[in-house]
Amino acid sequence: MSSPDFDVIIVGAGNAAFCAALAARQRGASVLMLECAPEAESGGNSRFTAGAIRFAYRGVDDLKAIMPDLTPDEIANTDFGTYTTDQFYEDMFRVTRYRTDPALCERLVTTSFDTMKWLRGLGVRFAPIYGRQAFKIDGKFKFWGGLTVEAVGGGPGLIEQHTAIAKKLGVEIRYNARAISLIHDGFSVRGVNVREGTSIHALHASAVILASGGFESNSEWRTRYLGPGWEVAKVRGTRFNTGDGIRMALDIGASPYGNWSGCHAVGWDFNAPEFGDLTVGDNFQKHSYPWGIMVNATGRRFVDEGADFRNYTYAKYGRRILEQPDQFAWQIFDQKVTHLLRDEYRIKRVTKVAADTIEALADKLEGVDRDAFLDEIRRYNAAVRTDIPFNANVKDGRCTQGLEVPKSNWANTIDQGPFEAYQVGCGITFTFGGLRIDPTSGQVQNNDLQNIPGLYAAGELVGGLFFFNYPGGTGLISGCVFGRLAGASARAAVKPAASAAE
């Protein structure tokens, strides 16, 4: 066989792909990234995120290592708390109903902080999430939910930073280049076949890393694996995540793994477009439901809006909305809580109605049984434990009593106008099913659970981490951790590294 065109070829150009590219290139490998999207739409789902990243940290000194430009005033006026590895483990196991793969989870949790330091060392900048994850109490910001840090510039900023660093290090990126199949000799992967323009040609490599996302943008696969009705869900992110990387690997005998009928899906503006819109970004999401209630077409509540912090429920409530009659819900708020609504509620492209009285609001809730809704409001208000203080920063125990669908925290009567309501549908972020990898190397495994030489995977197409639900911000750190692992392992498998500087 002739010498390869590149040491490492990476399929994809989102966060996980860039972390793989940077890790491989840092060690001296020649690296090519193949992005099927045009440059204007590049970056995968990462570009559509708000950029929040979950990782374990022991306190403000750890955070200063990630954000060295924190000012003394910010440190003095902020309670950053801690988020220990034990807390991270507890969140991962609790929200996945103890299904998360223990070995994958261990690598994710135990290397999350070191991976963040590695990224900062490469030049990626981070900042506290003041606008979305902290409230001010007695003049001091307090973070909650274990999610403290975001990439500067959000998802778009993260991709811009990754791209600049990769180009500076000499990584080649080709846009409008769709990998269509793996070059496989029956034992090892030796490259990919690529379509660029009207040409299909082979590119050979010593290792290939698949980091091209899940299959959420493939309506046929959604319906096949997630179930009937999922073809009408909106896609929060890129239109290019159609499962190509997963399909290519399965075609050569890779082992499927994880929660193939599960996904990350949220409440998303009901009239949002079919796919994500980069001019709006993540702002079609509507995540302040813990401060109000959600009702369906029958006028009834259907979830415990206050079951937990938003970080631990938002990724599963999209499915619950999709299951409702006509696949929508309305989020209802009164003036006691509208000041708590996140910035995404104030964008121009929003499906919103408002009224001075609850009866007038009921008239404006399109598709909702008016009388049943007013009855639900009466029943809900009567059930609220107003004797328990409301506190948005903790699970305050301010609950309802006697309702079929309880509200466990942050229950306020809805009785102070003007009232606001926002219509939401289901927005799918990414799918949970994917490929089985070796947690020590990131190498894809075959149906005999043996590593496939030359093939690695990272990011949303790795199966086994998330089941039923996921803790907010874990998708990006997963891409970082396993992208870095795959890149380093792929480089090490080529030949002794020319540079192992970290």
C-alpha cells in the first residue's frame, strides 16, 4: 500500500472533531478535517449551543485555572460553590437511571477538569454563565445546578476559537466534503471515500476518527429508532447530522451501543423552522418553565415543572411535549416570576400571547380547551403551599398538594396579571444511540467487541453515556474528553509521537 495522504482524517468539524484534531496535531500528526457543510454552516451542533460546559471543580481556585481573567470583584461578589467528582457521578447516574456506562462515565468525570485546563492551555477562553445560571441574592451571585462555565461567545465563539487554533497549528479543514464510506480491508480502516463537488475520491490515512454527530436530522431514522411522531419534531441544530458516521461504521461491522430510542429533546418554540437558524442560535429554547406551569391542548398540566433544576429536566421534557395532543404545550407565567425568565423569552421571533386577566389569556391560547384550562388554574392555585417560602436558587420545597400531577418546587399561584404564555413544541438536540468505543482509547469496537484497527470515534455518535436524559452541559465536555482521547490515541497508533507536549 502506498503511503497515506494524512496520518489522521477526522470526519466532522464540531467541538469533538476539533478536540480530536488539536490533540493529534499537537503530537505531530498530519491532520485533515472533513466537513460536509459549507463553511457558513460549519461547526455541527456545537455552533448552535449556548456553550455551557459541565466539569468537576473543587472551588474558585480551580475555576481561576480555567478563567484566569476572573477579576477580584467577580470572585468577591460570586458564590461559585463546588462541583466535585462525586456530585458529577451522582448527576450522571441519577438522570440516566443508573444506565450510563461506568467506564465511559468514569473517564468523562475524572478527566473533565484536566481536559478543560488543556483547552485553556491551547487558548480557548471561558467565562462564568452569569446570565443563565446564577441569581443575585443579597448583592451576591450564586450559581446552581453544577453548571458554571461557558465558552466565550457561546457555541459560535467556541467553534471560532477552535478553528483559529487548528489553522494556526496546521490542521487542514475541507468544507463541502462529505465522507460517504470507510476504506476497509476487512480488518483495518485505511481511510475514507469522499464526495467533493462532482468528484468522489479516496483519501488514505493511518487512522480515521468519526466525530460527525448523531442522526437527529434524519427524519426517517428518527421515526425508525425513536418512534412514531418523531418525524414532526424540530431540529435545534445543524441539518447535516444525518447519522452518516454511524452508518459508515455499522457498514463495516461496528457495534451499535446505547439508548437508540432515546435523545436529548427540549421545549422549543412551536413555530421555529425545521432546522436550527444560526441568526437565532439557541434562543428558540424556552427553559424557564420551573417558574410557571405547562398545559397541553386539553388545558391540563402533564409534567412536574419543578421536579428538579432546569439542567436536569429540560433534555427529557421535549419528549413529553411531543407526546401531548397535537404535539404542543403552552408555558404560563404571571408577574410574580416574569422577571426570572431567561433572555430567550425576549427575542422577536417568539410565539407569545399576553393578557391582563387569566380569562382573557385563556381566549388567546390557540388549540387549548378554554374551560378546562381555567379549571386547571383554579385547582393549581388552590393546591400551592404558600406557607413555604419561594427561593429560585435552591430546590425550595414550595410544592402543591393533592394534584394528580404535582409540582415539587417553585410553585407559585398564577393570579397576578398581566399574564404571559409561550407556545412550545419539541426540539431535538441529539440522539443517544451510537457506536461502542473502548473507553481507554476511543477506538470503535466491532460486533465481537474487538477494537477495529484504525477507527476511532468521539462526540454525539458515541453510545452508552446518556440514557433517557442528561445533565445540561455534558454534551460539550463529552466531546472535549473523548475527542482529545481519540486524537491522542490515533496519533499514538500511527508511529511514535514527534511531540507530546501538553
